[in-house]
Amino acid sequence: MVWAAFSSRGLNMVSPEIIKPDVTTSGVNIIAIFSSAVSPIREPFDNRTVPYITMSGTSMSCPHVSSIVGLLKALHLEWSPAAIMTSTRIRDNTMNLMLDGSSPVFAPATPFICGSGHICPIGAINPGFVYNLSPNDYLKFFCASGYKEKSIQVFADGNFKCLISSSILNFNYLSIGVQNLTVSVTVTRRLKNVGRPGVYRLSFQAGFNILLASEHRQ
């Protein structure tokens, strides 16, 4: 499988500690309903109309993700968007690393190309554990990003206060990005078990910044 050259990629230009994209799915040569108000090539000399057309783009991925999220919310109404995006993959059906479509030789995709990975609907139904975020986590993120407390309070319930200890590095996001790393840095992530009780063994895959988990059910 190949990541399209036109796909949205990281880093996040505003917050480099967050590696984009959040999640991705198929967006190349998607058959979709097409407006009869314009021609397929959108030129005034073309009088053709078509009910369907094959299109590519990030906007063609959006309906896929939205539909999957709708199905997952039907099963887990209480889950947040952060919980839903936990189960993704960076390997294709042959278990090989997905490739970079912008590379002339189709080199393996890096974390800055695939971000959190390709959406995996079946895995997201029962992921075991998730990296979850609450509304307050997002408010703390704004604090750490330098927004004024008074401006943040507009979005908060009650009298929200920024903490001096707020750090983007500890934003409970799936990816970890550390800028200008010259000394030892500690980052913190909280995992929430949304499945049955079990034992998880975690390992770190250097170079891909992804926690891999193998689970042993009790």
C-alpha cells in the first residue's frame, strides 16, 4: 500500500510536538456522486454531465473516516475522538511497511508521512487500551501553547485556571514529537483499558515512535 503524494503530512506547523496526520484512509480513485451542474472537467465548453465520477483527494478520505466513526460511536457512544483513533496501522495486508507515494522509488513511509497510521475499523472496535483525551486536556494544551487564560476560559465550564506545569510534551496524544532534543526529556502518556482485564507488554520501536502492544488475556 502507498501513501498518496497529496496526503496531509507532518509535522504540525503550529505545534511540532504533534505528528500529523491524526488518522488517514483511502482517498485515491474513489467513485462518488457528482453534481450535474458542472461538467467532469469543469470547463465552459464541456456540456457533458455525469451522475458519478472517480476522484482523488483528502476530501474523498473524509466520508470514509466519518462513516467509520459513526459506526464506532454507535457501539461506544461514550468514547471521545481520541479513543476512536487509537487503533491504526502502518503495515499493509502483507505485513510490509506502507510506502511513500511522493518518493521516486517508493521508499518506506516515515512517521512524518503516515502520522498515527491508516484507520483500522475492526481493530478500533475492541482496541484493548486507548490514549484518551478530555476537554480539560485540550484546555491545558492551549495553556502550554501560550494562549491567554482569559481567552481559554471562554471554552471552559466554570473558572478554569492554567497550570504552570502544563506541557505539550505530556499531551495525551498517540505520537510523541520532541523538538531540538539536546538533553534527556521525560514524556508522559496515560492509557485507559476499555476491554477486558488483561496483561499488556509494551515495547518501543525506535525510529517509528510507536508503542507496540502484545496482550495476554487473564
